[in-house]
Amino acid sequence: MKQTIIPLGPYHPLLEEPEHFKLYVEGEKVVDLDVEIGYNHRGIEKLSESKTWDQVPYLVERICGICSTSHPMAYCLAVEDLVGCEIPKRAQLIRVVVCELERIHSHLLWVGLAGHFIGYNTVWMWAWKYRETILEICEKLTGNRNHYAMFKPGGVRRDFNKEQIEFALEKIVDVEKPIRMLTDAILDDPVIHKRLKGIGVLTKREAVNYSALGPTSRGSGVPWDVRYDEPLDGFKDLKWKVIVQKDGDVFSKGVVRLLECFESVSLIKQALLNLPEGGAIDADIKEVPQGEGCGRYEAPRGEVFHYVRSDGSNMPYRHKVRAPTFNNLPTFKASCKGETIADVALITASIDPCYCCTERVAVVDKNNNEKILREKDLVKLSVGKTKNIMKKIGKTPALYNLEI
Amino acid sequence: MSWLIYYIIFPGFIFASIAGLLTVWLDRKVSARVQWREGPPWYQGFADIGKLLYKEVIVPEEAFGSGFIAAPLFGLAAVTLAVTILCVSFFGMSEGFIGDIIVVWYLFAIPSIALIYIGSTSGNPLSSVGVSREIKLMLSYDLPMAIVIVMMALKAGSFSISGIMEWQRINGSNISNWYGIIAFVVAIFCIQAKLGRVPFDLPEAETELGSGILLELSGGVLAAYELSKAIMLFGLPMFLIILFWGKGIIGGVLMYLLIVVLLILIKNTNPRVRIDHAMKYFWGWMSGAAVLAAILAHLGA
Amino acid sequence: MAKKNNQKVMKNLKKKLKKDIIDIVQPRENRIYMRVKPEKAPGIVEYLFSKYKCKLCTASGMDMREGIEIIYHLAKEDENMIINVKTLIPYSKLEIESIGKKIKAFRWIEREINEMLGVKFKGHPDMRRLLLADSFPKGKYPLRKNFKNSDVTDEDYDYERSGI
Amino acid sequence: MDILKKSFKKSIWVFHLSTAACNNCDIEVLELLTPKYDVERFGIKLVGSPRHADALLVCGSVNAHAKPRFLEVYRQTPKPCLVVAFGSCGCSSGIFRDSYSIVGPVDKVLKEEDPDAKIVYIPGCPPKPEAMIEGIVKGLEAV
């Protein structure tokens, strides 16, 4: 059977990070997949060996634009694990607030893009419109829309004052309503059910075998969530639950993300309400003894792992960073096999690879008449599929309009 | 001599491009408004063309040099000729010739052929994919449109524009009866495809093929293509006015605005369709509707 | 509850693997560091991954004076414990059995350690470059201590091989 | 001739290019198109191919893997074109300055290819959307 392989150059007209996938396809069916990354390699681990302990959070924050507070969080936990010191309660709750805020805005970004992939561009515009309010809260609390620079080993750099907390509390309430509306609109939309259910299935055994992380594994019934498995003492007295779905297809991964937004909103409210009065926000570590420590935290896309080893000097001897997408990316081999090209764009979006940097999938034609399939090609294919599903159902849901 | 003046100044190049670029601006403004955005300023069309002329032209080595530059200019000239013939007889300045309705329709087809020529010679794999889609699209929308034109001409008993307009002036414009409305809907979709607008903008899908067929055009050459598209955006609705309305200038302007608004509406309310969908759509539904309209017209409804 | 079952994990780890482990230490309540000989390491890690139901967090390689040390970080979620298996591979014979042969999760991390530190993984299915550019000069390993950031500058990249 | 030059200022077509960036600037670029900061009112449009582009929006410090491709895209854009170095990574490779895989910020890499390329710097990590619009507008004057 003729195998088609489409190479796709790293530079893509719309935007996105340069990631390059090669998909070996027979006709419409996907047979194999090859990934080529490295366009973004900036040698961060080598750089952090030339930074002092306090400078590393600034560097580590710029690994990924949208989970830019999980890396410093995991790094600070690693250093605190190495030093073995206790962090004041108020600092922990401030950390929880900032991390959960980022989880919402990262999930909303994903919801917008997933909507774009199946042709609901209104979902894209709405999700990103409500994401603006979250960014406003972040800017109010931490001073910057994304790279917050709030954490340092031993605690938090800045404190929240009364006025900031009121602003955040009142704004977070009027974010919950639109997310509720968006979730209901998406979850009970017949076309989305037909479109997302049963494709790109990652079985539980495969998820364990690839040690997938975050929503990708929780969507297949594997209840790994670092906030639950290795709870910070800040988390112990907050009430929340891990969201797990069983059937591991794109739909359940989406459901996990959407419901997590609500958990995050309630977490933020609880944390902001019982911030302990006054109290130091920093256990100011004087010097780091020899030894090693691992820290891990639940980023929006999965568990971020940092390993730090020190030889007593004021710079880390070795600093290992592992982003969640590193484990989730190879799961494509399992979940993309046997799917049609039209669905591949959705499957790549389902693991939310660090802001769709891998959404351009290459389908290569063996007898080298290169059929170039770019992202919008895939989007169009998937939109085409949505259209004929709608014909079958004979109803055009309100969400489905406004091609951008 | 008077033909030359018509061609260059009044209904020809200058007038058509101004009207076309204003329509392009109207289209972008309304689409932006629909998405809560504030659209571009009124002179946006002129600024785009001006800027493109200001830029240098890059000709890829594989492309056949002079042909690459001549083709869009050739397309532009053909479109302006078509618009001149249309407007000359619409404003009653001089008698058209027999069969000029067919001539106009195929003059409008020349820019697409020019595009296919550019796309195939530019040696870029992406534009070759765009070329195959453009050819398929042309084939699909020509069939229903041809049926509509022939039907209108037979109804009016003459193949010249002024003849059709004369007939409609006497016994009511075509749009006012059943077959006219069906044919009008078919014609609107065919024009949408001919202009390459969103539901059918397959050949130059922006992020899909990296503006596929237009990938290699740059500078003045691209300006020629954009201008011909703008003039077509002005010319094709005029073509429909003659086919379906026929009488009066004021009525014509109102009809023109109605058609443009319809085109914008279609563009904003549905996502791009896959190429095989488009072909099935045109050959199936559209041709069926055109044949139905023809039967109705024949029965004198 | 956490106190009690952590001793339990330490005890049965000792019981099962006692002869292979050089030493095992538990500095904190949810961390275990275990030092193992390079030939034994793949066997132990596979045992921990499959039978003992641990998940692979990652593996980090370090350039120590006497050789390259690889630490396999495995997390045992239900007892919220991180088990780190450390092996020291001498410079003289820089190779180790690849775990990626059997378990897919290890494939990418082994490719990264190979290109960054030069450790050969015997039997790895597709050992290619993962992160570094193809035009990166051969034979240079960025994460080694003797490699300075300024060693490789713009000129050393020969761009013909970058496949443009 | 200055009519054409003036119209160049009124309609800028932008092609986005990301070289080793942390994709935060990429999101901020997309935010410019959303209803809140709509840039289409200045006639700025995102286009699909470097051939049509007048401004190259480069996010991220250029790493070795991306350098040949970035220069290739620059050669393909018809001159006169504006290169916008986006964010502190674009202006000075930011925090990744002395890493082995970074071969210098946008202007150092570009100077090799074409010494008198017109470059606009928009610092900030990520730059605020207002700063971006102001940067592009300032860039127009320079052309």
C-alpha cells in the first residue's frame, strides 16, 4: 500500500514554534510518526550552572511562555528539598494562587485553540476574550501578564496587599460565569461529541508505559496529579479533587482540562480568603549546603521535574529540567496510529503541547510527490469533517460560525 | 477614439479600480465589525496597491521570467475590458454587439487562467497544489453559471447586453419572478467562488498553503493581481445587475449594494469548504437549481 | 501515615535488591537515594518501573571527576515517594545497557543523555540527535564540565549539514 | 514617488517568525489581532508567505538550528522590508545570551546577511501589546 510522508518545514505562516513532525500515512490512515524537535534548544541546563541560586528562577521562568510559573515553583521546591527548610504558610498560599491563575489561563488558551481546530472560531475568540480578565488579575497581583517573577528559593518575592486581594476576588467571580457557559456549550454539543469521542485513544496501559503526565494521563484513567501525590503543606487544608476520565480519547482529555478550571477557581478563592495575616513571606536561605534535591509540581500540562545538585558553592553544580511535554510528546505514536489525517490536528492539540507548537503535522508521500499539509490544511480537513457530521445531525449549533 | 477613453477613464480602468477598491474596503470593514473589531480606514485598498507598487519584484529562477510578470498584467487588462463593455452598455453610452454577454463572462475567466499559469511556473510545491485546486474550482462553478447565462439570454431573445436590458425594461426585470430568484442565488454562489472568497478560497488558503497560488507573487506583480481582483469585485455584481435587474441607474446602485452585502454575509458565516465538497456542491446542488430555474423560465412562470 | 509506610518501602527495597545495592539512604521522608553498579542499573530500574509500579520522572546525567553519573528518578505515586537510582559510569568504558529497548518512556531521555554527555546506550532502537542542531560540531558534549559555553560559537557551526 | 512611500506606511503586511522563543511573544502577537487591541485599523495584516510580507516579526534569540532558515526567509522577502526584533530575546538574546546553542540576537545574525537592514527593537519580556503597536508605528517612520 503506498505510504505517504509529507515533510513540513519548521516555519509556518500563521505562527507557532518551529516543531517538525513527519507522519507516515497510507492513504488516509496514519501508520507511523516521526518527531524532530530542537529548534527551540537554548541550552538552559548549561546556563543555569553559571547562575547563582537566586538568579536561576529568572532563567527557568523563560523556558515556556504559558507555564512560566511552574518551572520556578518546581525549582524552588527542589532547592528547599535540598536545604530542608520550612516555608511560611502565607508564602505557600501566594504560590498556590499564582500557579492556579496560570493553570486557568493556560487551559482557556487550549480551549480556544481546540475550538479553532474543529471550526468553532467563536469559541476561540470567546475563550481568549475571557482569558484577558485572567491576565488582568495576574497583572494586578504580580505586575506582569505572564512572566511573574514571584518565586525565589525559600518563599515569595512580593506580598499581596489588601487592595490587590479584593480586586482578584471580585474579578475571579465574574470569570467563573463565562467559563461555566463555555464548558456547558462545549460539553453538550452533539457535533463535538461525535467529533472528539473515540479518536486518538491513549489506553491506560500505554499511558503508563510512556509515563504520560497531566491531563494526558488523567484523561486515560491514570490518577497522577502531583498536587495530590506530593501535597505541599499549603495544599493540605484546601478542599479540591483530582479530575480523572476513563476512556482516554480527545474528548475526555478536554473534559479533564475544562473541569480543572473550576477546581482552580475554587482553590484561588479558598487560598485568597484564608491568607494568614502578616507573617514573613520568606525563609531567606543563607547558604546552600552540599547535597541534592528533587522538586516537582503540577504544571497545566503535567508534572514538571527539577533535580538540583550543589557542591556547596553559590551556583548549582547540576540542574536537570524536564518539561511535561517531553514525556507526553512520544505518546503520539500510540494515539495517532490508525487515525485519519483530518483528526491528527486534534490529537496534537489534545495533549496541548506547550501552545500547539507541534500542531503542524507533516504527512509525507513515499513516491515523493510531496503533498504539503499545513496546519490550516489540517484544520480545514477537520472542519470539513465537522461540516458533514452536522449535515447528518441536521442542526448547526450556535457556536459554529464566524470564520476568522 | 471614444472607445479608448471609455477603456481608460470613465467606466474602464480608473473608475473600476476606484469602485473596486472601495468595495474591498467595505468588505473588510464589515467583516471586522462582525468580529467586534474596528476595521481598516477607507483608503486601505489604495494604500495596499500603492505599497505593493513601491516594493521590488522577486522572480524565482525556475519561473519563466517575462511570462511571470506578463500574466497578471494580461489578466488585469482582460478584466478592465470586460468591465468597460458591461458599463458602456449599462449606462447606455453605445450599443453593445451580439454575443457580448458570453465575451464578458470569458474575459472574467482570464485572470484565473493567468493565476494558473503563474502558479504552475513558479516551481513552488505549495503553489502547484493551489493550481490543481484552482482548476477544479473553475470547472465546478462554470457549469451552473453557463446555464444561468444561456437561460437569461434565451428568455430575452437576444445575446447582447442592451437586448437583455431592453427586454427587462419592457416586461419587468428577471429578479421579480420565481426562476429569477433561484438563478440569482445560483449566480451569487458562483461569483463567490470566482472571486475566491472564504467558503471557496481554496487556491490561496492563507495559512493552509501559505497563500498557495500567490506564494511567489511579490511587489508590482502582486499589485496587478490584487487590482484585477478588486475590479472583478466591482465587475461581477454589475454583471448580475444586468442579468437580473436591467433597468435604471438608481435601482442598479441599490442592487449593487445588496449583492455586495450578500457576498460579505456569505464570507462571514461559514468556514472554508474542502475541495471535493466544493465540487460536489456546485455540480450537485447548484447545477440542479440552475436547471430547475431554466425549466421554470421555459414554462413562462 | 506517611511516616510508617516509608519505612515499609525502604524495608522491601532492601529485601528485594539487597545484593545489588552499594548503599541506600533516605535523607527525607519522601526521598530515597540508591547507589548501584552500572551493569545492575538497567535490571533494577526495569524491576522498579514494571513490577513495582513506579513512573519515570526523568534521568539526569552528570559529569563527575571520575566518570558520568546517571540518576534514574522514579516516582512511586501511591506512596508519594521518589526513588533515585544512581550509577557511576567510568570514563574508560562510557556505555550502559539501554532501557529504552523494552520501555518506550526511556527512549527520548537516553537520546538526550547520549548527545549531551556522550554515554553510549547499547541496543537503543533509534539513536539520533534529539535537541542539538545537526550542524553542531561532532564530538563535543555540551554538558561536560570541560566544555565552556564559549567553546562553540557561530563559526564552529558548519551550516552545510543543516539540511537547508 | 512619495505617494507610494506614504502608502507603504499605511499598509504593512506582517509575517511572523519564531526562532528559539519561549512562545510568550508569539501569544502576545496573536493578542494584537483579538478584539481588544485590533491592529487592522492601522492596515496591519498577518500574511501567509514571506513574499508578501513587508515586516518580519522575529521572536526569540536565534539558535544555531534556526539561523540558516531565518536568513533564507529574510532573503526571500522583497525589500524594502522592516525586521522587528521582538521582546528582549530578539533584541539581545535576553537571558540565553551566552549559551552554546544561541548564535546571537537578531541584529547580529542579520548584519552578516545584509549590513544595512532596517531593524526595529521592541524590548520587554513579553512586551506589552501597547508597546508592540508603538514599536511598529515608530518603525514605519524609519522606513
